[in-house]
Amino acid sequence: MKYKNAFKTQEGKEEVLKQYDMLLEAPTIPHERFYVNTCHGSTFCRLTMRYSYLMEKKI
């Protein structure tokens, strides 16, 4: 399977990721960071507390 790059430039990628990180670091969005091992290697994940709360309560 051939993968396409989601960003036109490296600068564009860095700006999008910077904005994404700033949004997630806001105190109104608690989250946890972790890696998941998959058959394709280790994958970085961010899980919002709202989602983890729902999973914990099995809602």
C-alpha cells in the first residue's frame, strides 16, 4: 500500500502539529500520552480523559 504525505511542506506539518499540541496542552482538555505496540511498530497515542472515563464506566 502506498502512503501519501498529508502535508505539502515540512513547515506546514510543523505548524499543524504545533497548533495541535497547544490545543491539547490547554487545561480544559486533560489527556494521557502513551505508546501502543502494533504489528507495524510502536504508535504514539493521546487519550482524552473524557473518552477514558467513558471506557472505564463502559458507557
